[in-house]
Amino acid sequence: MKRSLKPGRVFLFRLPFGSDLLDEIHEFLKKRRVRCGTVEAIGALSKATIGYYELKRRRYRQKTFRGEMELLSCAGNVSMKDGRPFAHLHAVLSDTKMRAFGGHVFPGSKVFAAEVCVRELKGAAMVRKPDPETGLVLWPRKP
Ligand code: ZN
């Protein structure tokens, strides 16, 4: 389903030291009532829990990394899931040898520093629903 949305509020903020990257962004979205939009963030993490969707088994695989990591790029979107704003985020990180790796962001990523930009989109918010084809909770393709 294609939607025509209009730009809304734009927020620029920093996450607290030691906070959880995903939980803190969810809190912000809830507090500011952002139902639809995009998210981007850069910074550094001391722990990262990221993963990928195993297509054949239809389940997420998670891995936790500890140490000094740059949050090179975290990008994602905001839509509604189970009646609440839901941030779907992916992250590219780098380690102390400047090697990059990344994946789908799960709770369990500890912020050292993070600068976030949330761009709200106004209009009928996208709503996530279970998708039998993929086993994921996705946006509908048809109205
Ligand atoms: Zn994902």
C-alpha cells in the first residue's frame, strides 16, 4: 500500500549515557505521540544486540557484541504495531579495528552517546500486521 504522507515535526535529541538504544527511542515516540516517520542516529555503543531474520526458519537470530563500537549509521522507520508506535531500526557499527558489521536492532544495545533525528510523517500511519508469507509483522501491501 502506498501512502501519501506530509512532513510533520522534526526532533533532534541526544540519548542518555547508559540507556537502551531501542527502548529510549520507543519511549520518546510514545511521549511525543509520533505514530509514523523515520529515524536516524549516529554515536557510540558499549554493547550492541543486533541480528538478522533467518528466512528458512522464519525467526530472528540475535547476537550481542560488547566493547567500544561506533554507531556509524542507524536508520529506520516508525509505524504502529499493537496500538503503539514501533521503531524498526537497522544499524551499521564498527569495532576498534574499523571493521563494519550490522543488523536489525534489538533491545539490549547500550548507548555511550547517540544523536538522534526523528522526522514525523503526518497522515494515516502505517500499521504492522502479521504477514503469513514471510512470518514477519509488516505493513500491508494492499488497503
Ligand atoms: Zn529489520
